[in-house]
Amino acid sequence: MQRDFKVFVYPGGNPTTCYDPKDKLKSKYASEHYFFMNLIDSQFLTDDPQKAHLFFIPISCHRSGGKV
């Protein structure tokens, strides 16, 4: 399964720009940032949602109640 497993990242925000680089491991979205940064360099990322087994929605990059 490891060879076939794929993750699709929903568009709408670039998680690489949603974090303060100095504070990325202390913010409330640190686990999301860590997951995404490891995912973008992996064999698991796909740009085809039809091939995906998991869908990643970067919530820290979306506005919620006027805050990021």
C-alpha cells in the first residue's frame, strides 16, 4: 500500500506562506505545517483527486471569522 498511497492537497492557500518561519513549531497549526512540509517532498502527493486515498485541507490558510 505504501507505493500506491496518495494524498491530495486542496487548493485555496499555500501552507508554505501561512506560517511564521521563526514560530512554526510553536504555533497552534504546527502539526499541520509539519505534515504539509513533509508531504510536499514525498512520493505520496498527487494533483489528481481521483487517485487520492486521503484529502488534506490546510485550514490554517483559510479565513475563519475574520482571522487567519
